[in-house]
Amino acid sequence: MKTLWVAVAVAVIGMALHGHIHGEGEGKNQSLPHERDAMANAKTTDQKIPFELTLSARAKRVVIRQGELFIEQIINAEIPEISQLRGELNDNTEAIFLEVDWLDQQAPRYFAKLRLDPPGKDGMVHVFESSGDMDDLWELP
């Protein structure tokens, strides 16, 4: 009788191992954790969104922050003042932060127009306004 129970236990363990090794059961169509991470990274790092920032006046410093991406233009003696800035942002963002230090503080109002052109989608435009140096954010839809 003990031999029969041992044989049944070995058979059950053998079937469980066979199913696990050959991908049968609940986890059959699931990817491994490192495969999911690689797929997620491929989606977020492949897509870039071109942007164009137009300023109403010349600036001595412009900072665009978006998650881990940090674009900063600081003016020094070799670079003329900024009035327009172009580049690319990551596609996986919920908000864009903008800081502008204006060269001349004489204007009553300042604005910065940020245009995003996501590939295959309609472009988006947001206008930031301030009465002095700018420190604002745009929460994306």
C-alpha cells in the first residue's frame, strides 16, 4: 500500500513539473518580469515628442523639466539671448514644468508658447503667462 501512495505522489509531482516546464497552466501566456520591463522601456524610450517654445521677450535662462528629462538653457557670453527653443521630450509624461528668467524686466506681461507635435496625433499648444520671471506647469491631457 505504501508503494502505491509513493507512486501516486511521484506521478502528481511529475505532472506538476511537466506543466511548469512546458508552459501549461495559468502562467502559459504571461511574460517573465524582465521581459515585461524590457517591453515597457521600449515603449517609453522609443517615442519622442518634438517641441517648440516661443518666448515673448529674450530670456537669460530657460528650464523645461519633465520627469527625469531636464532641459536647461543658460545664457553666457558665447550664446545670444534665447527667444525660441526646440527639442524633444519623452512621450510618457503627465506634466511639463517651465522656468524662464527674462533678460529685461521692463515688460508688463510675458508669455511663453509651448507647442508639442506628437507623431501621429494632433499638435497641442499651451501658453504660459506671467508678470515677471516664470515658474509654471502644464498638466497634459
